[in-house]
Amino acid sequence: MNARSKFQPENIYNCDEIGISTVREPKKVLAAKRQKRVGSITSWERGKNITLLCAMSAAGGYIPPMFISPRKRMTRIYKCSDSGWINKDIFLLWLGHFKEHVKPSENEPVL
């Protein structure tokens, strides 16, 4: 325990979000010599972003991530927003998700 703080390392969390594209760009394309239509096998589709919201403690513990998808219907693991990014409503849902897994108490507060 830190002398200035009442928080244990396993109760100090950092959360962050990251966007992941649903369309993957190929690194290398192999084709026969003198092939003229090599570009047609790569995707020109513009992908959607899926956001992943994660939290990890200073001691290395983590809670299950929440996925945010640009859709209209939700599931237990996936949440939805118009943009695919977090918004205030989803952040409040995530805080409930965080609390459910971390189980903070008056005797063991969580930062």
C-alpha cells in the first residue's frame, strides 16, 4: 500500500478505448508475372470502426473488455452507438460493467 494513498495496486485501474477497423489491408500481394489486375483482389471497401473499451490494474489484472459497434441492436458483450465510438450513455453502462467485475467496497475502494 502506498503511504500517501489507501489504494492497493490491484485497485488502481486505467481505462482506454481503441478503434479497430473491420477491413484489413493486405501487407503483400503475390501474383503471377505480367498480371494486370492485381489491384482487384484487394479490398476497396471502407471499413467500419469497432471500439474496444478496456481497463487494467497497476498489478496487471484486467476486466473483460466492452465492444462498441456501429449498429442498432445490443448484446451483453457488444454495445451500440451510431458512430461506433463511446458516448455518455455507453460510458455509464461500462461503469456498471466495471463495478460488476471489480466489486469496489468502502473497505477496498477502487481508483
